[in-house]
Amino acid sequence: MTVSGNNKHKKFVLCAPDPKMVAAWHKYFDSDDRFEINQSTVLRSDVDAWSTASDSHMGMGGGLDRAIAQRLPGIDQIARKFIAELYHGFMPVGQAAVIPSGYSRPSWVILVPTMPYPTVLQSEEPIYLATLALLKVVYQHPSILRVSVPAYGTGVGRIPPDKAAAAMHQAVVTYDQQVHRD
């Protein structure tokens, strides 16, 4: 991918404690130097932003989102207020937004809904849409150079690691094709 300015230095840190997810990411992302793969939590201090993997209401009451809310007290209220003002309380899958965390590390939280409400996903499409939305907002945001990214759709959504990694990779391919057309 040909990129300019700060965009050529963007790094997406794919993080999951599950070794099967890490292996799946290696299968799809090892040849792309924009991606770093770690068997770890998303809650890292070496990044500028953490991505959520929430439902469209951004309740932040469970899983990764609850962990983010516990580490960044008050971020759940900021997220809900943002969603209420811009999306009338329901941020569609396929959208993403950057909000300030109120802390130095990470400075930003990226709100990324992966499902309309907590449910088992019936396809990988929400993972693809969430990843595509994440890429768009990160590449548009000059202050985000490193972002930690969870395994979208693999928790509550119960999508198997290889299918989730494939959907995330396909979103990267689509994004790169869109960038090259512009």
C-alpha cells in the first residue's frame, strides 16, 4: 500500500489472549508490516488508542468494554453521551468514532460496534464492517499512530478465530483497494 505522511507509520496492534486467534492472525497478517500481532490484552500502554468491540448502544458493561471502562473511569459515560448526541443512542455497525480518553495513555478510544446488541453473530460481515470502519477512522486521525485492536466478533459473537481473522483481512484488502482508486 502506498501511503503518505504519518499514515505510512500507522501500526495496528492485533491483541488477543487466545493462541488460536493469534495463530489465525499470523496466517493472514504476517506479510503486512502495518500489523503487529500479540498474545496479550488490548489494554496496552504502548499505543495511542484502544479499540472497543461493543454493541451499537456502547453500554460498555461486559467483556473487553467493561475492562476498558474499569481502566479509564468515566469513559463509558463519555461514549454513551457521544453516541446519544451523534447517533441518537445507536451507532450502526460499520461506523467508528474516535473519542478522547481523558488520559495520557491511551489518549484515544475508538468506538467500534461489532453487533447491534449482544448476540451470537450469524456471519462474519459485522467483523468485516467493523474492521473497515476502524481503518478509515485511524487513517483519518493524525494523532493515532499505534492502536490496539481486539479480535472482533469472537467473544459474545462466537465467530471462530480463523473466520474472524479472514473477515478482518478482507476489510484490509478492501480498504487498500479503495485507497488505490482515489
